[in-house]
Amino acid sequence: MTETPAIRQILDMNAFDASAAAGAAPAVRRRLGNLGAASVLFYRDPIEMVSASGCWMTDVAGRRYLDFYNNVPSVGHSHPAVVRAVADQIARLNTNTRYVVAVVDDYLDALKARLPADLSNVVMTCSGSEANDLALRIARAVTGRQGFVVTTNAYHGNTDLVTGVSPSALKRGGLPAHVVAIAPPGAATDTEAGFLAALAAAMAELEARGFGMAAFLCDAIFSSDGIHDGPPGFLARAADLVRARGGLFIADEVQPGFGRTGAAFWGFARHGAAPDIVTMGKPMGNGFPMAAMATRPDHLAAFCADTGYFNTFGGNPVAAAAGAAVLRVIEDEGLQHNASVTGTHLLSGIRALAATRPHITAVRGAGLFIGVDIGREGAPDPGLTLRVIDAMRSRGVLIGAAGLHGATLKLRPPLCLTRDEADLFVTALDDAMGEVAQQA
């Protein structure tokens, strides 16, 4: 067996190496000059994009790429209904939530109709990071405790508080003392019993450290941990266990929400779990920046009694128009159903391929959110994974990496993916795996 590779920081996965900037294209050097050390680009040779439509993106040279990575354009890049809604609203009015604007409350009513009835207060923000930051602060205000439990390679955002509960965001050092990380559910163990035991031990550890249990923050598809769909249901017991210890369950739906897992509109709903707080972001506006946090009125009131919350651009009318259009498209075009049906077809195709490609060591997924482990000799292989990603790029398909070691292919195409596009992907992956196998 080969040695287990080092843990990979999320921004380092499939990232452009800035030390190679001298030989990069002028557009890349310009980007690095503008953003400096904060520049985050994909691929050893970054792509300059100019347009996108449906599941396809087009670069400056006119080459088209099948997008299997970006979950932001959930209903398809540049969807006409979303484009029209944004254009019409910004031509009419865009302001903040200190004014009553019907389009905002119309959207919130439509969104709440998709949420558990008790989560009747929704606070709009501009990013998932802001939504998660607010959720953590509310959990502390409600419980009077400071500690949080997350999973080993979770990513929940980039504010100071949220970075502290995002192990995969850290380049050096460990988690703060008020945070305990547990392993995501694994196929090699009794998922429910093992996960619940780890969660109970983590809560006991927080109590022993003097912080107590404020909340368990969880992405129900464990996307940054390598996509773990798990048997539906075990998260419901986890939520009950957390509440029994006086904590809250925060469902981070930035990744699995809005129909992506196919079986349910929300990742937590696929498990029958009852969250105390739900956060959401990326796919809400199909590319328009917007996010939200939903909770019970008494929870929000407990937080606002001491601090209050206002976000100038959170819940602006243009964001509401975009969000409302996304909800209509998901419903009118049957995209949650498509995620289930086309996702099942795609998953079957990849699993059939795995039977003939030994470097594919595991395939997991729900709907149109799929993880494909790449390894050899019994160990994950991030180097081989990167070569697969590059080989797919050369075949006009965009994918990413996830997991503790960066050795899981992360697949999350737009929900409008067709069966033919799914087949095109499987053919490209078969070809790419054949290429890298010859190099291995």
C-alpha cells in the first residue's frame, strides 16, 4: 500500500500555481496583479471565459465546455427567465429592506412555502458566509453556549467566525478550542451508530473544555468531505441528539439545497431531519449574489434583543426577483425531478465505468451531486485526481476536487442536464481514465 497523502486545503485543490505566473497568459498575469495573494484560479493553465448558456461555458477562443462543476447556475447558465426578471427589476427599482417592496415579500413567502413551517423568519444576506455567520451567532445567543461541532473537512464560508468552523479553509494551525470536528459518514462503518457516537463524544469534549454545545453545523451531502450521501435518515437522529444536549442543528443548504439531491428540495429533508436553522446561498439566484438564513421567530428575537441585524444589500428587490425566477423555473421545468432521473442515469453510468477502471475506487451521490474517489494501491491519489481533472478539461468537461486529500472528483452540473449530456460526460471520463492509467 502507498502512503496516505497529506490533508489538502480547499483552495489548493486544482488551483493555479502563482509561482508559474511569469509564463502565464496576459489575462492571467493581469488577474494576479489585481488580486494578488487572494487570487484563486482553477487549472495549471487557467481558462478565460466569455459566455455561458445552459450546461455549457465558452472561452475566449470560442471553445465550449460542459460544466460539471459550478452549482451556482443551478437552473442553467444565463437562463432567460432569470435574466428577464433581473433586468426588469433593476430597471424599475433596487433599494434596501428599510422600505416595503412587494417583490421581496412575495419571494420570501414563496421560499417559506418550501421550508419547515416553524422556520417562519428569513433574513436575507448576500453570501452563504454571511448567512452561516449569522446562524452561528444566533445559536450562541439562544443557547448561551459557545461550542460548535462540524465535520473533518467542512467548508462553511470565509468570515472570521465561519472560517473557524471550516477545517478545509485552514492553511496552517488547528481549529480553535471552541470547535470539534468529527469524521463524515463512511461506507466502511455503521453509518448511523458510528456518526452518532462521534457526535456525542464531540459534544462531551466541548462541555469538558468549558464551551458547551451551541450547534452542530452540517452540509447534508458532506460535499467538502468528499460527497457522502449516506443512508437517508441518520441525520434526523443526529439532530435529535444535538437538541437533547441543549444545542441547535444548523443545516447548511448552500450545496445540497434547491433540488440538487433529487429526492427532496433540501438536503436535510432527504433525511427527514428537522433543523433549527437553515442557511442557503449559491444556487438561490442562479448567479445573482444572494443568500439567506431561516429560523424560528423566538430564536431570531433572542439574537436581535442584544444585537439586531441589517444588511444593506441583503434582500434587495433585484435579488428577490432573481430568487423568485429560480423557484419558478425549478417548478415549471421539473428540475428537481430531472436531478433525480438524470442523476440516477449518470450515477449508473459512472458505476458501470468504475467496474472497468480500477483507479475509480468508489462512487457516491444523490441526484446531480456525485463524488468519484480516485486512488491506487489502496490509497487516495490526489496527483492522479488532478491528472483526471486536466484530462477532462482537455476533452471539454469541467470538474473539481473535494475530500480530505483532494482525491474525490466533485460533480455537480446544472439541474437542467440532459441524458445526452450525462452520456457525453461518462464517455469523456472513460477516455480520460484510460489516458491517466497509461501515465500512472
